[in-house]
Amino acid sequence: MSFSSQLDDEHNDYQLMTKIDNAKNVLHLLKAVNFRDTATVFASSNGLKVTVEEAKCIQANAFIQSDMFQEYSIREDVITFKVNLNVFVECLNIFGGSSTPGITPALKMCYNGYGSPLILLLEEAGVLTDCSIRTQEADDTLDFNFCNTGVINKVIMRSECLKEVFSELDMSSDVLEILMSPDPPYFRLSTFGNYGTNHTDIPRDSDMVENFSCTQTMTQRYKLSLLRPSIKPLSASQKVSVRTDERGFLCLQFMIKTEDNHICFVEFFCCPDEEGSE
């Protein structure tokens, strides 16, 4: 990374400072959760968590681990702020989304606490771009309290399997019903739309399924409109873990590999439809 020493000196005293040699890695993860205008950023020694919520029913979290950055410095235990995600993504897309072969735009991010802007410094082929994005005080985010001890059923599969199923869903249906069971049909997705009831079964011994761990039969319905944002991280992922807990809450965890072969994760939580559960 070859940011000028003048810029380095100017931004050395920030509460949060990160450098990454390939801005596309950050852009890739932000795009996966970019279904609302704003996001809450949580920074800790472990890295950045970018949280997006809608209707108090769904939450997406993109995790950008500290070891993905070439430099990562934080002066507080936890730093939180709210930022316009559309602007954040657009800045990286315009100034750091180059598709020129062999050229990877570098990114430096700086933040100096409450009321300060988020500063993006991008360098590509010797050209420096400085973006300043206004931040706000972070809102309280939902706590889905989704812990491993409460998980009833879990299926890990290759993402192309679920991509194909999602692409064929009857979108005229209000809900998607998910059945997970230790007994046949094991894993079934159902819609109830203008074309009648449609079922798609994924066998537990399918080549696409890497892990099948279901302890009891559970059927839950989720509003299809709330699940649509999950298609973005699904499209970018290589594997997906589908989990439900005893309350019927759904957690989709997507494994995404960056251009530099870092393994990152995006989590997507969704509340069950109050009208439909078994």
C-alpha cells in the first residue's frame, strides 16, 4: 500500500483506522447487506460488524474480520456509529470498484468518534480519492438471542442448491414454509401462491448437503417479502447454514470467499410469521 506519508501522518490519531490493499473485499461484503439506506457499524479488536435491519423482524450482519486488513487500529473497546450505507457502497463502487485487470484499489478508513465523519481514502494506480461520509449516533439494534444451545435443526449445504430453489419460488406466495425433520421429507420448502401449493424437497443424503443435524420435526412460515434481502448474500456465498431454534427463529449464515481467499460470514435473522407455525 502506498498512501502518501502526508495522508498517513494526517490520520494517525484516529480512534479507528484500517487499511486494506483491496477495497473490493469490503465492497463485496457491504453489497451483501445493502437492502436498507442505513447501517450500524460496530468496531472492536475482532474487526467490523455492519448491521442492517428492517421492520424489527429481520437483521443482517456482515463480519469483516480484523485479519482481513493489512493494518487495523482501534483505541476503544467498542466503537459504534450509524452511516448511510447507500453512500458508503456508492463511494467504494465509483472510486474503488475498478474492473481493470491487475489493478486493485487500496482503501484506508478513519473515524474519530462521536460526531466525526467516516473518512475513506482510496488509491488506485497512484490516484488518491478522499471521501467524507457523515455519521450519526448508533441506534439500539435487535438482539435475536440466537445461541447454539437453542438450535433445534441445522442444515449446511452448498449455496448453489439453495440459489436454484430460491430462483424457482412462486413469488406470488405471501409466505415460505420451511419444514426440517429427522424423518422424510427431511428438508422441504413450500409456497402457497396463485399457482397452488408447491413443494421442493432436499434429501439429507444429497451431494449438496454437507451436514444434516435435525433433532425434531418443525414447520415454520416466514414472510417471503422479509426473506428477499437474503438473496443478496446467498448469491455471493459458497456455503449456507440454515438453522432454526425452539422459538422458530430462522438464521441463515452465508460463507463468502473474498478475492484474496479470506473466508467471511454474513448472518441473516428472520422472525417467524405469527400466523403460521406448527
